[in-house]
Amino acid sequence: MLIEAPELGALPGLRHAFFTREGGVSDGLYASLNGGLGSQDEPGRVAENRARMSARLGVPAEALVSLYQVHSADVVTVEAPFAERPKADAMVTRVPGLALGIATADCGPILFADPENRVIGAAHAGWKGALGGVVEATVAAMEGLGATRAGIVAVLGPTIGQASYEVGDEFVARFRAAVPGAERFFAEGRAGHAQFDLPAFILSRLSEAGVGRATSLGLCTYADPERFYSFRRTTHRGEPDYGRLISALALMP
């Protein structure tokens, strides 16, 4: 049902989980732990799935907060559960008992924690958000709540891997124009294409932001249909919709 990162699991006063697609009540395309509020799954089933996640995190169901994600670099400081999901792609808080939940299905979910200063964050980082600065914006927002960059531990959860992420020449050209040394994130592909290493790009952004420790679970969403949803896999199969994985963390009182 969930995967824990040793780097976060060792921190005091914190609970976290990178939830898989297993252990829920949804069926069909959404089987079974679909946490996607924006999916076309039955709302009651999504609510039950999210309640199960909240219970594993040790918080009430309403305390698992999520965003209306738009591939931006916008960050929200969370002080209480939302009446309506704000359009943003990262959250930070220092309020105990709130679980920050990021939804993904190939993009990178990043969980951040500064245990000494008791500040946490969570970000949704696809190529567009990572290129646009969502990592740097999240770290800056955590600093605004009292965190220190050197004290932050960040873990990248299940993300589409390089072997599964084919892109065209236009994509490569855009990155080369925007990112010095971008060639290191691409491997040769079929004619007119390349294989993009999104996890490596995100980790480079975390390093450049001065995060004290950054690591990846090293798990590919596309290549593991039993455990993970994947937008790209759904597209290749011609399926009409897909579930969303939830990655979340909370400060304990």
C-alpha cells in the first residue's frame, strides 16, 4: 500500500508515505488506491481511498490536503485544510497534524522536511514545473517558515524513468537553451528522439537549491503497472483516464 523512504523515516516527529495503487476500493482503470480528486473515478471511492491514506498517516481524513495542480512554480503556505483546492504545485507548513498530499502519475513527487525547525513541504515536479522553478520556490517558502536549506531532507518518489520517457528534438532543444549542460539529462533514442532523465534533472535542481540531503527512491511509474499509475502508459494504451498516486507527509503534534 505504501513505500517509506529511510531518509524520512529516520526523522523524529514526522510521518510520510509514498502510496502505491494497492490497497484501495476503486476498480477498473482506477484499481485500487486512487487518490485523484481530479480523476473521473467515483467520488465516494476516492474519498474512502484518501481516508485510508489519512489513517496510515495518523491524521483525520479532512487533514489530508491536496492542490489543483497546474504544472506551475506556485507554492501555498498551509495553515488549515482548504475549503477549495488552490491552483498551485507545492505546499509548505509548520502546523502539526496536517498532511500535505501531492498527486502524480509520472511526474515527480518530492517530500521535504527540516526536522530541527519542524517545517515540511511537498511539491509536484514534472518537467515543466522543475524547469520553471517549483523546487527552488518550495525551498524558499520553507525558509520563510524558519527552515534552513542545509537542514532540509528531500526525497523524490516514484517518477517516470529515463528508459520510459521518450521526447522529441524540440523538447531537447528547449532544454539545451534553458539549462547549462542539459546534455547530461538525455540519452540517445530512435531517430529524431531522445530519452529524458526527469529524476536526474529534479535531483540536480534540489542540489542547486542547496538542500542538505536529496535522494530518489529510484522507482519508475511507467515500468511498474502493478504498483503505480502512469499517464504515459495510459496514453500508449489508449485508455480514457488514469488514477493518481498520493505522496504525503505530516508533522506529528
